[in-house]
Amino acid sequence: MSRKTLAEKAGVSEASLKRFETTGQISLSILVPLLTALDRLSDLDELLAEKTPVSLRELKDTKRQRGRK
């Protein structure tokens, strides 16, 4: 699919897609319509899903990281 076609389907600018392709940076307000246009919105759900710790050590490490700045 061309950049122009995808931009039109997602309702975003071609410049935004080009920026994402060249820099890897994208805003959430562009990413969501893009994933929707590609029928891949469920990928975002998986990315943002909270992971269940598999060990007590992992749980402790997670709590420790949340307090860091």
C-alpha cells in the first residue's frame, strides 16, 4: 500500500507517515488511526497490556522501578 493511500485511509498526513518511517517517532493520535486503517489495533492492546509477574523477584523489581525517576 502506498504512503498516500494509507494516509488517506487513516485520515492522517503523508508527512506524519514519512516522519514515522524515517525517525521511528509517532504520536498516539497518529498511531491509533494508522493501526485502525491497517486492521492492527489489537496490537496496541497487546503492547499496553499489564504483564503478570511470574516470580516474587520480578514483582519486587517492578515495584522498585515504578518509584525511580
